[in-house]
Amino acid sequence: MSKPVYKPNKEFAKNARIKNMCEYNDLQEWASEDYEGFWGHYANEKLDWIEPFTNVMDESNFPFVKWFEGGKLNVAAQCIDRHLDTRKNKAAIIFEGDRGDKQIITYLELYYNVNRFANLLKKKFGVKKGDRVVIYMPMIPEAAYAMLACARIGAIHSIVFGGFSAEALRDRIEDAEAKVVLTADGAYRKDKPYMLKPVVDTALEGDTTVEKVLVVERNGEDIEWVAGRDYSYNELIETQDVHCESEVMDSEDPLFLLYTSGSTGKPKGVQHNSAGYILWAQMTMEWVFDVKENDTYWCTADIGWITGHTYIVYGPLAMGATTVMFEGVPTYPDAGRPWKMVEEYKINQFYTAPTAIRVLHKMGEDEPKKYDLSSLKVLGTVGEPIDPPAWKWYYEEVGASKCAIVDTYWQTETGGHIVSPLPGATPIKPACATFPLPGIMAEILDPATGERVEAGETGYMCVTRPWPSMIRGVWGDAERFVKSYFGDVKKDGKPVYFTGDGAVYDEDGYITITGRTDDVINVSGHRMGTAEIEAAIKKHPNVAEVAVVGKPHDIKGEGIFAYIVLKSDDGIADEVEEVKAINNVIKKEIGNIALCDDIVFAPGLPKTRSGKIMRRILRSIAKGEAITQDISTLEDPSVVEKIENMVKSK
Ligand code: WTA
């Protein structure tokens, strides 16, 4: 049965940047006929070049691709300086703290704050172009200043999400060989202070490449200060010069690293470079959210994830928009908080994750009715497939059946959206990412033949031509970059970018993402490699073997299910204690975000005779599904029934 179709709101479409499917098709046709002409046009139109580029794209060394060679620019200047003539008193960032404290930062203030921060890094800490700076910060405006200050002086930032543990932070610091860490004492969550600086202290114990730590004092709680290493932002910032020359950067100079999970144990440092990334961040802001000059836009992501990078900081600021930053949690003090903020700030575009929508729906179904949400024009979702009931509630109750829902499909590696509805043009279907954006040659391919799949057949979501904001490398590991993304699918004999996701076309050519084809799971929109969780659990001295799989979860989308074989049975004397011990190891190695929802202490794991763990069987057992595949070839088929019984009796 085909899904219902919702046409774009006519009033909205009249003023939208892309007004109908004809315009969309024209753009897509232009791109496919004259790819370099298309991108060259937008790069000239959208960016302010210090020196113009001489070549749009060089793919002679594919997949090591270069965009806009010869061009010089500075990303922080794209986000700030070029708006000063026309927008200096416009709000760049509206900040709301967990406790309701507010700050409005204009573009001129942003310019001063970023320059001061940049001078501090440059003059006090000796940070130079190309140095790596790790940012481990809460959702406060200083986190945005930190990113832009790095961009201004040409340093490469690597943000580590505040939910990661000291161990995980240390791994990322070491891999990037960071010189400086920018952090805060902590922040507030649900009206209570929580801490970050102690985590940094633990991460930096022993030998480290880190020379200096800058601490924003946000909650004023007591922290340790290491003399000669730790400095207070609050004390130093006021005396810094408000002008700082921006570093002249090549188009392909790195802008940032962001570590993400893959199918092996170690997270990879996804590298994005300057011009291509900022170009697509701006273009997608304009096309997908259709933000207008007087609009107020709010993305609820955390800056620790790619969504926070592209759609809280870089994209909105590059286009000169007003972006809202929120420190708190959406359900505190109650599940009406986001709607209260929508009413108060007259938010026009609201962008969040399906997991948040499910929580808000479950905890506060009627909350949207209590507020005036009439300012809303576009609603967005990102990070995981959205289920139809959550979609319906979002569409009807939050959007009053008049706002387009843009189900944006993309990933850390793509830099910005690649498949998404356009709010004024695309007739949408619930829970459907719809079509590739103009300029993006995204296709669902059959991995065996490299041909486009037929409607109804699941295939691999690929992009067949490099695009400007494509990942440029895995930090320090060129081989892994090539192998991870360009090894699985070939079209016409040539490797193409494979996202790791499965997808399907419907009879109208609409794309629905079906989920990962690898061992990566999506917990509350956080991307977690099962191999990474397994590597953590293996650090427990009594663990012999472990296999982690995803299991559908009402709120989180997917939950984490671990099958563990202990070295000795003595440990299971107290199962509750053992579960606690396992979770403590995870907490230490990765952080609370990777805690298991279910742990089963299994007598063994289902393996082939060559020793490969049959995860498909474990996934079926976790879901409570009947095992349909042939298990007679397993090394020990009896283990399957034993595990099934254990799971059933839980
Ligand atoms: C998943 C987040 C379905 C997908 C921006 C992808 C989605 C991974 C959607 C990337 C969507 C993202 N519908 N699934 N609209 N958006 N995903 O790197 O599996 O944190 O590969 O980037 O999230 O997660 P990442």
C-alpha cells in the first residue's frame, strides 16, 4: 500500500527558494549535465573569496578529491565578517540556559567574542594554523565561539561530545595529537550542576600532547587547576583584543575532525575541509529549511555531533541567520519546554531527532496545544528513521498540519543533508527522506551489480559522484578512508561512496532509508559501533567473549543488547552485580551513552565452524523472532536454543 502524500503548503511555496518540483528537476538536470558548472556557479554566488578558485573539482586521484582549488577564504569570516555591513545588530545566537537564563549575541558581538577567543588561542597558547584543538564543552555560546575561533586562526577543531568518558576523550585527544583542550567546569542539567573538567583531568593523566587547557567557568563549581596548564577563560578573555586578522586558508585546508563510530573498534576521525563544507552547509540551510532574513531557527542537537556543527553553527551563521542554542533537556521542567520556547522566540524552523519527538509525544502528548506554535513553518528530523505515529503527531499537533516535515538523511561523513524533502516543493510522505538534493547524485544501488535497484528492492544508499562537503579523509589513516567508504560498491566498474545504509525506492521513486547494513546501531540518534562497545566490555577481566546487537526500542529507536560469555561461572553468582560491573566498564571506556539495555550471560555464542559469530541469529533472538535460518552448520547448534530460553525467561 502506498503512503499518503502531503502537498507543500501553497502560501509557503510561493516564497520558497525552490517553489515546485519543476524547479527541483531543472536544478538536478543542470547538475547532471554540467556538474562543474553547477557547483562553480554556487561557489561563486554563495562564498566570499579572498582569492577566486581556478578549478572547480579535481577527481583524478579519486577518492582523494579536491574542490575549488586555488581559492582562498576563511570559514569564520564567511560566518561573521561578511554579515557586519548589513546585519551587525541582528541576533546571531539566541542562547537559553537550562535554568531559563538568556543571552542574545548579535553578529557584532559574535565578531568581538570570536576574535578575543582567537587571540587568546593564538597569543597566549601559541596555537597555529593546522594545530588540533579538542573541544569538550557543554551547549553554551562559548562552544560556538571556540569553533569559530579555531576556524579564524586555521586550527583544526575536534569536538568530543560531553557524554563521552575520560577514556574516550583521551583516545580522541591522542589520535588527533591535540595541543590544546577547551572545556568548561561543567554546566547545568535539570537545574543541577554537572561536571566536565574532572573528566578532562583524568583524560590528561600521564603523557599527553596537550599543553594547555582553557576552562570556561559556567557553573562555578570547585575544580582542580593545574598550574601552567589550566587557564580560566573568564579571567583572560576580557583583556584580549577584539580584532584578529583571519588566517587566509586554502579551499582544501582542513576545518575540523569529528570522530565517529564505524564497524571496527576504533572510532575514526572524519575530516572536513574548508570551502566545500561551508558551501554545502549554507546551501542546505537555504534550500532545506528555507530560512528567511527575519526568521528564528532552532536545531536542538548537541554541538558534539555533526548536526550541531553544520546546523547550529556553520550553516545558519554562513547564511546570516539567527540560530538558537539550548543548554537544557527538552523534557525539563516538563515536556512542554520546547513548545514554550517556540512560542517565546517565535521559532520558524524547528529541527530535532525522532527520539526527542517520541519522548515529547509520550510524555506530553497535549503539551503543544498549550502554546502558540503558529510561527512554525518548517519542521525537521534527523539521525534515524522516524516511525509513522511520531511523524503524525509531529505533523498534526506540532505543525498544525500546515508545516512541511523535512526528513533529512545524511551523516557525519556527508557534511550536510544529501537526501531530503524541500519544504516548498516536495510532496512529502510520512517517514520518507524523499529525493536527493539538487547536485547530489545519490542512488540506491545493488551491491552485486552496481545497477540502480527496482522499486521495492532494498539496496545500498550510495553517492555516485564526489560532492563538495564529502569527507576528505580519516585522520591519519588514508587506507581506512578508502576501505570504509569506497570498497563495497562499484558502478560501471568505478568505486562509489557507500553510506553504510540500506534504502528502498517506492513506486514513485521516493527514497526510504531502511537502516545500517553494517554493525553500527543508532541509539537515541547516537551512532554507536557495536565493535566499539564490544571492545569496551572485553576490558572486563572476567569476559571471555561478547557480541553486541541492536534491538528495537520504543523511545531510543534502538537499544543495546549484549551477549556475554564469562571466563568462569563463579562470576554469575550475583547476576545483578555482574551486570553493574559490565556497565561500569562501559561507563569508563565510552560513557553513559553506551550502557546496555539488556545483558545476557550466555553459555556460548552461535558461531560458524570458521569461528564467525552469527549476529543475525543474535539479532533475531533479541527481537524475540523465530529463527528461520539453517543452524545445522553452526559449530554448536544447541547453543541457540539455550540462549533463546535464557532470553525468554528474562
Ligand atoms: C542514520 C547524523 C534514517 C543513518 C546526521 C546514518 C538516518 C546515520 C537519517 C548517520 C534519516 C541519519 N532517516 N536514518 N533521516 N538521518 N540517519 O553520522 O543510519 O551521527 O548513516 O549523522 O544516522 O549518523 P551521524
